[in-house]
Amino acid sequence: MVRQRIISDIISAVVVVMLLLLALPPPLSSSLVPVTSNGSRRRKSIFQRSRRSTTKRICMDLTASVTIRGGNNNEATRNEKPSRELLPITMCVFAQMISEGISLSSLPLYLTKLGASPVMVGLAISCFSVGQMIFAPIAVGLSSRIKNNGRSIVLRICLAGAACSSLLIAFSGNVQGVIAGRTLAGIFAACVPVAQSSVTDILPQSQTALGLSRVSAAAQLGVVIGPLASATFQEGFETIIGIPSTRCLPAVFVLNACNAMFVLALMTFIDRRQQRNNHSSKTTTNTSSRQNNNNVAVATPKEESQDNNKQPLPSIDDTTKKSATTTIKEKVSDSTRGTSTNSRILQNYSQPILRTITIIVGWTAILSNSIYGLFAPRFMGFGQSQLSATYSVAAMLMVITQVLFPRIVAKIGGCGSSGGEHHACSVGILAVAAGIGGQSLIRIQPFHSILYMINRIGAAIADTSTAALVASSSTDRDNRSKNLGLLTSTRAAARIFTPLLSSKMFELSCRSSSSSSTSSSLSSLVGGIPSGALPFVTAACFCLCAAPLPFVLCRAERRAKRRSDMKES
């Protein structure tokens, strides 16, 4: 008992440190002002200046007002901390992913106690992925269509749906109710893509990787804490409160629903306070602009009499302003027209390539969790404690990697102004290939466990960098949200068929080496590969084929940028 308490204290301390890393306080003078507000300030400053301003200053102000997202991509903006607006987003993702961790760790055993067959257990697991695959793009599109604070509204709807699914599982008491609850949870499991879209809307492009890494770390941390919270509260409900063991897991789901409703109420309070602050700031800016306009419009009596007798003639400054604005608008339209054509050509290939990478990396996640639970006890002699410890350490390393992801991108370097996401994605895929292939071939400790950790760290880098590339290669806000929703839908679709494919390949690999009377075609297919290593080696080969794809995208972006620069010059 003393050893278990020490282990639980250590795990809780690590969890507290992870939560503090996720909720780093912003600086006192936050400089993350939206681009539109900066542009409006600069446009107002033009009308507040004297009429002796030269044409050069007018051109500089107008070009500064036509600023696109992520235009100032320097180290100062890259190293700034994200604003407080990320806190409710990460809280929502964390609350929903805790329920997923509880469900993944506890529902299979709970369903077998209810008398479910293995087919029904598999159906309960796959129903969640089917619901997420269908409804995640719909939820992300709905968040883009709602004009006023649409992202936050859809996040709260998803959190309310997760709470309802937990209550349905808790109070059903039969297999059909659990399957219905998991289906409902999959329908509302769109917190991660909506949160990613919200982060890309709030932060500039230089900090997109930082925001996406916080969302991924919050999701992974929820999956880590979910099983720990489930086991702890089940034991506490049974020993302290005296709840029967058959009702402990439903009590955990009720507690999880209460937690989701608490986060929902907190998000609603934060959003309303932020709306009040925005409304008050708009009223103050409107009153100040009216006062400035009144001061500019004041004229002397002599000027009024002259204006009544003469027709007003356009001044030289007005003509220079008009000519400067027309020429700059023509240049901006030509440049945007050229970049849009290049981005269209690039986008036709970039999004399918990134979704292919997501399918391959998602397949390695299925192998590292589900199939590895069959591989490690059979070929490495792992017990349940060793397997759980391996999963927990790997999950903690993934959380740390995703928190430190912006620094990893800065160290690796990358494709010009878009950051190092391309190179980081390739490095992550190569790490996954080396880890997942090596862990199935090298079965000597500690090298086997080290390769497994390299596999999971590479998967964390590849997942976050793929989401960052999807966001950066999208043309506008709606297209970015659509692509992030389709990315989550693709990942959910991969979780439907890859477990069946991986289990069949694992069974084929074990059967070919154990049975002596194997057919010639089967032995030629699996010949030379150790027993049980066929799905892992196959996934490693796919990763090696997919590793150059981010470099291809980086090269295409450089060519598109050169063409746009040549057209501008």
C-alpha cells in the first residue's frame, strides 16, 4: 500500500507539472493584437495627420494596413507567449479527452461484465470512430458559419454532448445503452479540430505551431489522466463510500459528466466577460474617433465664406492620396491574384498528402497501443503492470514533446517564413519508422523500450506538425477549418479499418512461424521477418515512403513564393 501511494503521488505531481506547462501565464503587456485592429489604427492615423504628409508616407501607411496573417514572422513574435484566450480552449479539450481516456481503459472490461461478446465490444469501440468521422467536419463547418463567437459555441455544444454521453453510459446498465453512449460521444467528438481552428484564428502564423502543440498536449494529457482517474475513483468509491463494485464505473462517468458541466459553465462565464470587454473597448474607440473627426472638421469663418462663394477644388494631397491608393490596390490585387493561383495548385496536392501522412501515423498509433498489447506479453514477457507503465511513460513523453514542439521546430529549422514544420514532420515520421520497426525486431531490453519511446515521441511530432501544415497551407479561415475537420475525420476513418488489418497481419505473422505446415505463398510473404513483426515492419516501410512528402511540399511552397516574387517585381 505504501508503494502504491508513493507511485500515485509521483504521478499526480507529474500531472500537476503538465497542467502548469499547459497554462503558462501570458506577459503583462500582451502584444497579440488582432491584425484587423492594427490595420484600423493605421488607417485612422492617416486621417489624423496633417495635409503636408508626403506621398511616400501615404504609401507606407496603406501597405502597412494591407497586412496578411503572419506577415511579421520574426523571432520576437515567435517567442511570445500565447494569450489567455487559449486557456478555455485547452480546458475544453482536456475535459473531453479525460472521458475518452476513461472509456478506452475501462469500458471493455465493463462490457464483458455486462455479458457482451467480443463483437459487441468491438462495435462499441468502432461506433465512436464512425460518429467522429461523419460529424467532425460538420461541427467544424458549423463553427465557421456562426458569425458571433462560433468556435466557442460549438466547443460548448461538444462539451455538453460529451456530458450527456457519460450520463447515458452511467445510467443505462446494459450493452445497448453503452453502445448508444459511445455513438453519441463520437457525434460530439469535435473539440480537437474546432479548438485547432480557433487557435489558428487567434494566433498569428508565427505562433500557430505553439497553439496547436498546446491543444495536442491537452488532448494527450486527458488521455493519460483518464485511466488514472478512473482507477483511483473506482477504488475510492468502493473502499471509502461503500458503493458496490458493479456501480463504481457508472459513478465515475457521473463524476466525469459533472466535471464537463463545470468546465462548460466556466467557459460560458469567460466568453461573456470577454464579450463585455470587447463591447466596452469598441465604444471607447468609437467615441475617440468621433472626437477626432469633429476636431478635424472645425473650420474658420473666413474659410466658410470662401467655401460658400467658390466651388471646392481637389487639393494636391487628395489627388496624391487617391493615386497612391489606386496604385497600391492594383499591386495588392495582382500579388494576391498570383499567390492565390499558386496556392490553388499547391493545395490540390498538399491536403491529400497530409491526410495520407495522418493515416500512416494513425496506423502506427493503433499498432503501438492495441497490437502492442498482444505483442509485448507474448514475445517480451510483459505483465499488465509493465504494459501499463510502458503506456504511461510513453504518454508522458508525448505530452512533454508536444509542449516543447515550438522549440523543436525552431531547432530543426525549415522552409523559409513558414517555419520548420516541414522538416519537423519528416523527422517525426523517420523517428516513427525507426522506432516501430526496431521495437519489433530488437527484443532485448532496454533497447526495445527505448525504441518504443522513440516511436511515440516521433508520432507526437508528426501529428502536431501535420496539423500545423494543414493550417498554414489553407487559403482562408473557412478553408482552414474545413481542412482541419477533414483531418480529424480521416484519422477517425483510419481507426475503423486499421485495427482489423493489423490484427490479421499479426495473426498471419505468428501463424507462419509457429506452424510447420505453412503454405508456400504464406511463407514467401512473411519469410525473413520474425514472428509477430509483420504489421510493425510494414508500417515502418510505409513511414519511410511518406517521410520525403513534407520536403516535397516545402519545395513546392518555395517555387510558388519565387513565382509570386517574380510577378511582383
